[in-house]
Amino acid sequence: MLRFLSGGESHGKCLVGIIEGLPSNLEIDINKINKELSRRQKGYGRGGRMKIEKDKVEILSGIRGGKTIGSPVSLLIKNRDWENWKEVMSIIDNIDNDKKVNSPRPGHGDLAGAVKYNQTDIRNILERASARETAMRVAIGSIAKQLLKKFDIYIYSHVLEIGNVRINARKVSIEQLQKIDESPLRVIDKETENKIIKKIDEAKKQGDTLGGIFELIAVNVPIGLGSHVNWDRKLDGIIAQAIMSIQGIKGVEIGLGFESSRTLGSQVHDEIYYNGQYYRKTNNAGGIEAGITNGNNIVVRAAMKPIPTLSRPLDSVDMITKQNTKAQKERSDVCAVPSASIVGENVLAWVLAKEFVNKFGGDSIEEMLSNYKRYIQYVDKR
Ligand SMILES: Cc1cc2nc3c(=O)[nH]c(=O)nc-3n(C[C@H](O)[C@H](O)[C@H](O)COP(=O)(O)O)c2cc1C
Ligand SMILES: C=C(O[C@@H]1CC(C(=O)O)=C[C@@H](OP(=O)(O)O)[C@H]1O)C(=O)O
């Protein structure tokens, strides 16, 4: 079984992660992890923090001579901003109320978290709720990507919409997706990109924020990952949970998603043909039927709400005095949809890698590859 845990506060010393269950002898390229970390930090609309951080991973265990050895892989990413927060982060008890965060921000876990964990300083909640945590999830997911590459599986993403401005082209080619990092918004269409940039600038000027939609596409996924037999093994459900867990994500669709509910069955379901292999002419299912991959690309879309911290803050209540006030003002992003799409890629990679380890077992990568090869030979005969 493949699993991970991570820890670390946004303005604490560092983020840490431990992965257990990776097959041995898998080559891990640290540059590829760092490349994913740098992709996550980019994107038009991000705030001052991204100028401070230059995320780099340190590998502390589980890898020798560039290869996994079967033991837990431990990772560390330092928060450069910690130097500026040392004092604030070292205050533990009995601080003055005026040094605490007292006014919960609507859209954040501030109010519910402070009540649930019986905290008088909201900072004790917001530090871990922060999307800073996604840096470690991306480092971990990028190792999953390196595992999937062994099986020729790749995951791409692009942004479809920001602030209700939609990208023109619905159909994108893999070649376009491979070049998408050249765009500051990770969109395929330059004209719309300029419109969105203006929209982000405008929102910033108004002290406001924006959300949007991104799409993930996993290619070359074999038939038969996931299962129909119980709710918690259905791959569409597992993917939806994982993507929904990314900070700010409020909707997840697979394939046609919500649109399928508005369309006739004859127009939705992907008809089946055979030419030595089963194939479909359409992929409205987004590569998953009954919780099982059907051999087509997995297509997932996620909707991100606007960033909740506004520089023109919303109404709130001071949790100490109970007086009406304005929400806590923090340095913040205006729009982080392009970054979220990179998080999405790596989160999806993790889910698929986990399914691979489940299905093809393998204490070593050699064992996994040979199990996979045998399975593909079997599939080709069906
Ligand atoms: C890459 C990324 C960057 C984010 N940056 C910010 C930010 O600067 N300010 C903020 O208030 N929220 C930001 N968020 C969103 C919040 O973390 C998120 O809305 C909050 O934790 C509440 O969780 P929920 O929206 O999932 O309910 C970001 C999310 C992501 C994925
Ligand atoms: C630190 C990251 O994103 C942060 C996510 C975030 C939030 O509330 O989610 C708030 C901001 O943090 P800060 O208040 O330090 O500027 C973002 O910068 C990151 O992506 O690495």
C-alpha cells in the first residue's frame, strides 16, 4: 500500500513529508521534483509570498544512489519566509489579544477551526489550513509522476476559465498541453489570456479576488484501475475526494460531468467498437465507468472559488469582543487557479500511482513492470 503524511505550518520552519510503499529501485530525479515545485509557484495573480519562496526539496531518507530502496522516503521543504515570522511563530501562550488573529475571514477555516480546536488565536488554524501545504503534496505527487512515467502515463493540465472568462478552444491537443507552461495563466489561447490578465489586474485594484476552472488529463491509463465492487474503491470517487481536498476547490467533474445531466443518453454514452481492440469514438465518460478506468484518457475538471482573503475585507466578528468588525487582512494571492492546476496534476498522479501499486503490487519496480506487462498482454487478448 502506498501512503503519505505531511506536516508543517505555512510560516513555520519547513514542510515535511513521508511516503511509504514506493517500490524499490525506482530512479528518482530530484531536479524533476524541484521543477514541479517551481511550476506550482508560477502563474499570474499570485502575491508577494511567491517572490520570497524558491521551493527546493531535500531528500532525507529512502533513496540511495538515486534509487528508492523500499524504505520510507522522507522529504523536507524549507519555508524561506520563516526568517520573517520566527518571532510570531514562537509565541505560544498568553500573548496580548492585539497580537492574535481575532477576526475570522469568510471563506477560510478560521471561525470553524478556532471553535473546533478551542483556539483563541486564529493563526493556530490558518497556518495549517493554508495552501502552503500543497508544496509538499506537489513534491510527493512528482514522485508519483516519476513512477507513472515508467508505465508511459503522463498527466497534463490547463486552465479553462478565470473570473467567468472562458477559453475559446474546448478541444486541446497533447502538443498544446506540453507547451502550456509558457503561458502565465496556463491557457491555450493568447487572446483570452490578455482578457483574463486585465480581469485579474482589475480585481486586484478593487481589493477583490477571482476563481476559475482547470482541467486535468491523464493519458495512456490502462483499462481496469479502480473497482465497481464497493463505494470506497470507485476511482471516480477517489479522484473527486483527492481533488476536492485541494484548498479552494468547490466542484469536481469527470468527463462531461454536470453537462451530461442536461443531455440525452444517446448523446452522452461512448459507443463501443472493435478493430482488434475495443475503442470508443468519444470520451464523454472521462475514462471512467462504474469506478473503473476504461482505457480512455482520464479527464477531470475542478472549479476553484475566489481567494477568500480580500484586501478590501468582508464583514466579520471579533471573536474576543463579539463586536462587528472587518475580516483579518493578510498578504494574499488575487488568483491562484494556474497554481492549483499544477497541484491538481500532482494530486491525480498520486491517486493513480496508488492504484498502480494496489493492482500491480511490486516490492520492486522490476516486479511491478513485469506484472504490468503480463496484464497488458492479457488485456490485448480480450
Ligand atoms: C495554490 C493556492 C494558493 C492559495 N492562495 C491563497 C491566498 O493567498 N490567500 C487565501 O486567502 N487563500 C488562498 N488559497 C485558498 C485557501 O487556502 C482556501 O480557500 C482555504 O484554505 C479554505 O479552504 P476551502 O476553500 O477548500 O474551503 C489558495 C489555494 C491554492 C490552491
Ligand atoms: C505560501 C503559499 O501560498 C499561500 C496560501 C495562502 C492560503 O491562505 O492558502 C495564503 C498566502 O500565504 P501568505 O499569507 O504567506 O502570503 C499564499 O502565499 C504557497 O503556495 O506556497
